[in-house]
Amino acid sequence: MKLVKRISEAGNSNSKSKGECHVKIELKESGGIDLVINSKVKVFYASSIEELCRSILSFYEVQNAFVEINDNGALSYVLAARIEASIKLLVQTDKEFLLDFIPENNYQSAKDQFRLSRLYLPGNVPHMMLNAGIHQPNAIILDLEDSVSIYKKHEARILIRNALRSQNFYGVERMVRINQGQKGVEDLSYLIPHNVHLILVPKCESAESILLVEKEISRLKEIHGMIQDIFLMPIIESALGVENASEIASASINIVAMAIGLEDYTADIGVQRSDKATESLYARMRIVNACNAANIQPIDSVFSDVEDMNALALNVKRSKELGFQGMGCIHPRQISVIHEKFAPNKKEIEKAKKIILAFDEAERNNIAVVSIGSKMIDPPVVKRQLKILEMAIKMNLLSTDWRNCDEA
């Protein structure tokens, strides 16, 4: 075990940071472990905090140290992440202190599942993760990139790894946005073995970026004996990325969606982002077209004003009209608006029902060609209409027994 330095800190020392803790460790020459715990829940949990801390110190063979923990109601996986991060600033080690993987997190994702909403959660702010799944976005995004300071990324990696194992996200798709380039590739070892469903690849400008990430995922899956799918979502955030959108969208069979990040894109082309979004229309249509050509989901950018729900609703309406199938959100209050406005309307549902009923009738009569009026209906159209009806059923806009209801 190679010593790097003698004093380290991890976590947040701000007393207002709920569900957080701050850990300071100073290595000593002798004297064993001198542990000080300051906690708002000390009366109830001091002994369990001490037991966890001593277990981690022993695991990493730290025998002599002064340890101070300032706790503001952190869960065990947060405490463990902060202690481990602090130790790894002191000693060079590849060992990981892994808490039990809770059974509630043992579920998988699907390539064509709905991704209307994806809630971004800063990867180094544990209290924002606590109830994220309760709000029922289609997915949560644990973020290692823009929302995490360069000085805290090593802490965020460990915290996100522990959250993937120990935080109940109530069945929503579990995504992580990694860092750019080689740092992103290095992030993957903290994620792939712990049932992450989808990796977001930020500021993607070429197919090579996808292939680099995919190669490392394949290597890690082989090491850990994993067979489940891990999906990819490139994020296009530059003029070059937009021009290479088709190449990127078709770079891997594991890409299930592609998103556009308008804050970075508009900065890259030197314009201000506006509510009407006319300045990004070309880029957004390139993304929608590339995604449809590759048979993946086009996902729109986040809407940054978390107070103006009317403006958000208008933005989602425009997004849907352009052909997007979802968007990111940065606050739970945005989720219901996004779902409502992306949901199929009455006209769309009736059209879908009419097409499916016509297709069913044709199959019963062994008719190869299906048409409604003068329009021919091919299998891809039928598949899209089935997705509309599936969404309508899931959102309680249509009965699961709608065929019989119609016939009645």
C-alpha cells in the first residue's frame, strides 16, 4: 500500500447539506484510530457510524489515524463513499469497499422503453438522489460531467457507484453521464459492474467516441461475467457533432437514443439560446432525422427555467412537433408537464386505433396489403401506432381492453 499524502478530506462540510457528511483523515505513526463523530443523529446512530468507519479503515489497512466525521444525516452508502474517497487520497489502492447490492435495484432496461423524461442529478450531491425515483421520471441521470467540480470527480465516482448499489430508484431507468474522452472511459469501471442501464456520452463529435466507450464496456462486462445489455446515448453539443449526427447515431447497435445539448451547441455557434429556439432549428432537425434513419429515439435538450411551467409546456409542444420523443429535466416539477405534453392526444390515439384495427382485420382475412382510404399501411407504421397505444395505456389515457370497449 503506497502512501500518497498524510491528510485528506472528502464530502461537504456545509452544515445545510442534508443527507451529507464531511470526512477528514490524518495518518499517524502510531496510536491506533482516534475517531471523532459529530452528528445530528449521534444519539441514535453513533455506534453504527463508528462500526462502519472502523470496518472501512480496517479493509484498507489504515491502522493509525485521526478521523473526524461531521455528519448531517447521511445514509450508510454516503458515509462509506466519503470515507473511501478520503482514504484513496492518502493511499494508492485499487480495492473497493462495496456495500450490499439491494434487491430493489436488480432490474433491467429495454431498448425501446419510453424516455419522455430524464431527471438530471448532480453526481456529488447525495440528498438530491434520495427521493428522485419517487417522482417517477422515465429515467434518472447521475451526472459525473458538468455538474461536478474537477476537484470532486473522484468522490462523485464512488458516491454514484454506491448509489447504484444501495439507493432505491423505484424502477426507473438508471443512466449515468460520464466525462469526456479518456476520463469518461475511466469512469466506466465504477459503473458497469453495478447495474447501470445506460451511459450518456457527452459532447460527442464522432463515431470513434462511441466505439472507445463501447470497447471499454465490453472489456468490463467480460471481466465481470456480465451478459445484460448496457445502452448508449450520445449527446450532440457542437456544430461538428451536428454535422456528424448520422455517423454517430449508427455507430453501435447499443445506441438507443441520441440527445442534443443546446446550451453548449448555441455557445459553440456563437448565438444566444432563446425560448423560440429558431437559432437551433437546423441542428435539432438534423438530430431528429439522423435518429429516425438509425431507428433510435431523438431526445431534446433540457429547459432551464424551472419556474415557468407555461413556457416549458410550450417548449415541449414544439419539441414533439419537431419529432422528438423526450427531453431532459433539471427539477422534479418539470416531469409531469413533460409527460403530459409528450403524451399522445385524442386525435393521435384515435388514428392509431383505426390503423391497428385495420391491420388486425387484414390479418384475419389473410390480406397482405393493408390500406386506409388511399393510404397504404406498412409494418413500420403499424409498429409506431402500437407504441402510441402502449404509451396511452401506460399513461391511463386508454383502456388495456380498448378493442373490446370499441366493439361494445
